[in-house]
Amino acid sequence: MTTASNTTLDELIDLLKDVKPSIAEQSVEPAHSVVEDLGLDSLDLLQLARRINRHFGTEFDLDAWNAEAEQHHRSVASIADAVAAGRA
């Protein structure tokens, strides 16, 4: 798996906070689960995937990412890694 840059991670956190304004004042860490720790639901995840695709110009495959959830626990870092891999 590709390691995301800090810039990609920071941009992703900004997108997360846009999708879920209630976490705007919260410290978001790479290990946080976007579902369990940050409270995103399925609609939020769809919105996030669309914003990622537009912002980064890549195809974030939400279904494939969800299929591997047991391995990465839906962490912020796992999304950033998927974005970095899609941009490579």
C-alpha cells in the first residue's frame, strides 16, 4: 500500500470536515475510523467519495475500500493511502 503524503492527509481531513461539519473543531488523526470515531454514515461516505474524486482527480472506489474494512478499520489513513495509490 502506498503511503500518503502529509499534504494529501491534510486535504482529506479538510474534506472530511466539509462533509461532517460537526467534527470541524475535532482533532482528526490518521488512525481514526471515519465511521466509529468520526461518525460518518453511508450517505456521508458517498459524499466524501465524490468530493475526493473531484478534488484529487482520481477514482476513489468506495465499494473496494469497504470490502477491505476488516484490514484497515475504515481509518482516515486508509482513505489517504487509497487516494495516493490512485494518483500514482
